[in-house]
Amino acid sequence: MTQTKTVRTAALALFVCSALANAATPQLDLRQDARLGSILTGDKGMTLYLYTKDEPGVTNCYEQCAVAWPPLLADALPKLPAGMPGKVTLVKRKDGAQQVAYNGWPLYYWVRDQKAGDTTGQDVGKVWYAVNPAPTVSTSKGGELGDYLVAPNGMTLYLFTKDEKGVSTCYDGCAAAWPPLLSAYLSAEKGSKLGTTARKDGALQVTYDGQPLYFWAKDRKPGDTTGQNVGKVWFVVKP
């Protein structure tokens, strides 16, 4: 009886130590969300958020805030998913714990998210947002087309001349053929032409100089520009 109890106690201790080890270095990953685009997740695929009242390298979420928004803590620096741009750092909290930060922004979970895929913390109080990989767009060269904008995955981005500045008019069948470039939260540098506009479903679409940005469903790989001049209303975006 005593021996059985000892074995169970040892097994429990091993389980606890294993759990703590896993918690010490959280697993970061990317997930594609139909509304928010590509977002960063932590252990068990739970959505990670940033707090716009924080400052780069400084967390301002404590006490009741930290109860509702548990900080992502780590004893060692976690790795970013393969191919994801940006930088991970550790930020020291007041109690000495180390919080994981992405591009300087401390990361948090939201207590009301119940399972992987939940994003109920998005836009809470207009200060909490899921985390998108950065940079949002970059520049590529395309021979006769010259320089044009591409998404983080290298796919060509387009504008729709029937849109108005800051307003997308591409929905339903149009959006199926021309998927919008979505962003959970875009923190653009001062003077940047990048921004976001709210779509009818509440999703945030990335804009460049006010023009909403889209992919073209028939482009198959980075470098494809088959959407150029379609219907004489779709064009690559010049930086």
C-alpha cells in the first residue's frame, strides 16, 4: 500500500515538473483567422493579445487587469514560428517575472477565451488586439510592373479603383475572388502610409495611402501578378 502511494506521488511530481517545464518556455505559433488574418498564438493554440496602453518593453497591466488578461510568462526566450518576421524579447514585471514581448509589445491571454480559435478579446475597450506578424507589407519588383506591394507571405497585393479612400466596396462574390488583407491590429510607424479600415463584418482591412488592399484568388505563388488590370479596375499597388 505504502509502495503504491509512493509510486503515485512520484508520478504526480514528475507530471507537475513536466507541466512547469512546458510553461517555462511557451510555444508560439501562427494561426489563420477568417476575420483577423494571421495571428499569433501561445500554448494550446490560445490567442495572444497586446495592450495599446503598454509601451514598447513596458507592461502597464497589473492587479485586476492581469487577472482578466494573464501575461504570457517565460523563464527562457521562446522561438518565433519558422519564417515569421519580428523579434521576441522578455520584459521584467514588477514582481520580477518575465513576460514575453513581440516587437516590444508585451503579450497576454484573455480569460474569456475558452478554446483554441477563440478571439473574444479582440477590440475589447478599443485597447486590446490580437497580434499580427510584422511587417504587414513589403516591396517586390516585377519586371515591367516595377516595384509593387506584397503581403508577408510574398503574395501580390492589389487595389480596387471602385473603392473610396478608407472604404472597401468588395464583398460577397467579389471578396471570394479578391480576399482582403486583414489585420487584427496595425501599429504603423509615424509617417507610414499603412492603416486599416473596418469592414462590414467588423474585420480590419489593411490600407495603403487609404486604398484597401486585396489578394487575387488566381495568383498561385509569390511573384504572380495575374490580377493586374483585371476588368480595368484591379491593379498592383505602387509604393
